[in-house]
Amino acid sequence: QLVLDTKSYRFAISPDGTQVAFSEKQGEENRLVIVSLSDKKVIKTFSMAEKTGRISEIVWMPDGKSFIYVLENQEHKTNSLW
């Protein structure tokens, strides 16, 4: 069964399985988006420090209240942990 139909490079499902985090291009910048899996509604959208950067890895913390991600800059020369 299809759960979410969106184009993204990386997904991370929350520990309780109710939310998904992924990056999404909005205009000229990439943003981090949190979506409820039950109703497919956007819960929160975050701007990233490197607006054209790409998330290479994203992981929810065990409590399900936060996550960490690795952001590559546009030239793929540096990575930063957020």
C-alpha cells in the first residue's frame, strides 16, 4: 500500500511510525519537511542553513521529538551535522 507519494532523496520515519521527515525543493532552496503519515499533512517545514544544500543522512532521535541530519553543500565538498 502506498503510504506517501513524494519525490525525495532521503526519508526518515519517526520511532513511533506516525511521522516522516524528508527534504523537498521549494523554489530555489531545499527545506526539511515533517509530514503526518496518518493524514499526509505537513506538520512543520524547516529552512536549512545551506539553502541549496542536500541532506545526505537523516535520523530521528529515540524520543521522536527531534532529529539530526548531515547536510552537504551544493558543491558536495563539505558536510555539516545539524
